[in-house]
Amino acid sequence: MSTQKLAMVIDSAKCIDCKGCMAACKQANGVSRGVWRNWIKEAMPPLENGPAGSKKLGHGHFQPGACMHCDEPSCIQACPTGATYKSAADGTVVIDPKLCIGCGNCIKACPYGARFRDPVKRIADKCNYCPERRAAGLAPACVDTCPTKARVFGDINDPGSDAAKLLAANQGKVVRVIAKGPGKNWDTKPNMYYLASTAPDGWAVQPVDPLSFDFLTAVVAPAVKWAVGLSGLGVLAMLGRQLLAGAGGAHGPGGSADGADKDAKEDHHA
Amino acid sequence: MRSLKRHDASDIFIHWFNAACWLLLLLSGLGLIKNERLNPLGAWLPDALRALFGGGSAGGAVLLVLHEVVGVLWVLGFLAYLAVNARGAKYFLKEIFSVRPGDLSWLVRKMGRMTVGPLLGGRGELPPQGYYNMGQKAFAQASVAGGLAIVLSGAVLLLSAKLLPAAATPLIGWAVTLHYLAVGLVFAGLLVHIYMAAISPEEKPGFRSMFTGSVPEDYARHHHGLWVEALGKDDPGSK
């Protein structure tokens, strides 16, 4: 059995900003009030008719999105417990709610703002491509509900899937949203593909660690390694001396009856 | 041979209770750290520990529950000890935090002698020591300070997903960092503690006293001269 790589291929030109995907996701996953697992971003200019008398039509462009289930996810590198990981079976980025301690490292580590701390569950949450629906043979709620079929979902490792076919048909014209910085890319290899072109671009941000995690990985963890290493070396040195000196030490079993003897005292620890 | 009472039954209990909790918490805790930049010994360790409980993140979740339960029991054990033997706890804290002149020199020379030999540690008598020697005091100080840091940061981590709002997220990150630091430093000291007590021949009577409660008088005179002196002035046999 070859492993799956679940992905979303999106024709953002088809999106009419109806917010159906956002509502369906909330409903299907019981997402808490005030937070959203997916979004529709809007490019300027907004969708409206051109100014009176003008021959030019105003046109907007909408861009549906959610967790991009990246191949090199920066969120996983930030998780201290391995509660978030890449599924070996289907390639999705999973959060195990039982192992997540809500430290929040992954939230800022995501260039797409796809993660949030759920106000009710108090742990990290994000799109999971509706595993319950998939188990029942259904597409994710956002895909199922989309009236213009802007979102296409499937296993892109399976050439027969709709998503793979759409990708193949648009080879060379597929774009991804990637965080860009001055002279730098933070390409986490997202598995969300946009056809032909999409807008807006440039909204993804540099993945960052909280100061507490930077301090932990750069200062505390090496310091602890040094402390334990030095202590271990010290113990080895003492053990070596003990073995070399043999059982001749004054403190062998029953060998300490010479309490007042000053010479013995001097040589006790030598 | 006269023997001097050194530990109450409650002292002996809390020592071994603490040791058992440390072993369980350290192992389950090592199984909870799984991050490329953090793994103290590589990913195989959390993977192996998680495999004991079904493997993967689900195995990790079992370890997390185990870690939380033992952690709470650990704190309850210390509270019970305080309730039973507050006097002993007070004596312990007073002793470990009173550093006498000469203690530092004792520590440096003793470490030199035991690791390298007289070349580094010098010859001659070391300054006399009290109920605890300076090495024991240093480790006890680290254990008390580290233990408090571990319990406080652990409480934040325990309550994180149960009680704390999103605004407290930075606090949780810092609790992880403090937890790791405190455990790491106390563990570094623990290596020496275990060697000195259980492996080195020097402290064998001290090790036995952690089961029987008492030490031979001549051993006490050698190793804890100031304690025996003070005992002579007060009521002998009590601490």
C-alpha cells in the first residue's frame, strides 16, 4: 500500500466569497466560538462593479485556505512533545489533543496563522481535513459544501484522484503561498496548491519561536547537557580512582574503627 | 560500638518515596520530550518509552497521564511528610542552608581528591563537617530549589489545558523551559549523589543509615564531627 498525500487544489478564481466553507467547517467540527479553522482572504480591489461610465469592470479575487498540511511543517519543529506530527498514513499534519499541553509554540511557528489556541479545549487546534467524514467516505465539509467547486480535495499520490488530475492538467501553472522575507524564503512545502495564479500573496509570515522555546533549545538544553556530562565525567573519574585504589581504602566494610588515628584520617580520602 | 540515630522512619520513607517518584517521573518525562532540537539522547528514547504504552502519540498520551498522576502523588507525599515531621523538615532546611567557613574549601578539595587525587585536592585534614557535609548540602540545596521550580512549573503545565486561558500561553512556554532546566540540573547532581551514597565505599555507613536510621559513632565522628560535638552538648541521640 503506497502512502497517501492528502492535499487541496484550489481554483481561487472560482471562489465567490460565500463563506459556505467556513460555516460548514464550524458546523461539522464543532469549532469553538470566536475561532475558525479555515478562511477566505480577499485581494484588492474588492468585488464591485466599475465606476459609472467606465468600461473597466472592477474585479475581486478571493482565496480560500486553511492548514496547508506542509511537507516540512515548521509547527512540528516547534512542538516539544510530538503532539503534532505528520501522519505517515495520509500525510496530514495531526494534533493529538491528549498529548498537547497547550504551550502555544506551534501557533507562531505556522507561517499561515492556521493554528490557534482553542478557547474551550485550551489546546492547539486547526484544520484536520475532517477525519470522521473521510472515514465515512465523504470529502471534508468545506469541499462538499463549496457551490462553485473552487476547493478540490484528494490524494495527489493517486494519479486517478480529482486533485491529482487537476494538478496534472495545470502543470507548470500551479502556485503556492510561501512566506517571503528579505532575500529569504521560508518554504514549508505546503500541500495547498492554487491554480494559475492567486491573490493575495505575501501575507504568509516568517515562522517564529516564542522566546521561551528559543532559550530552551539554544541555552538551557546545551547547558543541561554540559552539566550532566561534567557530572558524569566526575563520577567516572571517582569510580576509576576507586577501582584503581582497590578495596584498600580505609572505609572498607568494618574498616573504620580507627577514628582517632590522625594518619588514617589524612589518608582516608586520598 | 555505639550508634547514633540519624533518621526517623518518616525521613527514611520520604527519601525512598522521593527516589521512586524521581525515577518514574524522569523516565516518563523523558518519554514526553520529542523534538529534534530538544531530544536529550535522540528520538529513539521517547519512541521506545512510548512503544511500551502502545506507541506513537497515543503512547505519549498515556505517559503524560502517568507523569501527571505520579507528579501529584509526589507533592502529596511531601505534604504528608511535612504534616508528620515538620520538625525534621525544619532541621533539614536549617542545616542545608547554613554554610560554615571552610565548607567551600572542603568541597573544592574533596572534589579534587576524589576525582584526581592529592595533586589537586592537597593533603592534610579537611575542615570538619556538620550533620551534612558541604557536598551533601550543595545537592540538598539544589534539590530543594530545583524541586520547588519543578513543582511550580509542573503545576502550570498540569493546569495548562484544564484551566489556563489563551492569554497565559507565554507562561506555559516558560514553564516548559524552567521544568527542563530544573530537572536537568538536579539530575546532574543526582549522578554524584547516587555514586557517593551507593557505589563509593566512603559513605557506606551513611547509605545503610538510609535503611536503619542510625550510623556508627566513629563514622559520624570522622564524617560529621561538628554534629557529634553538638550532640555531646545537647541531649545525645536526638537531633
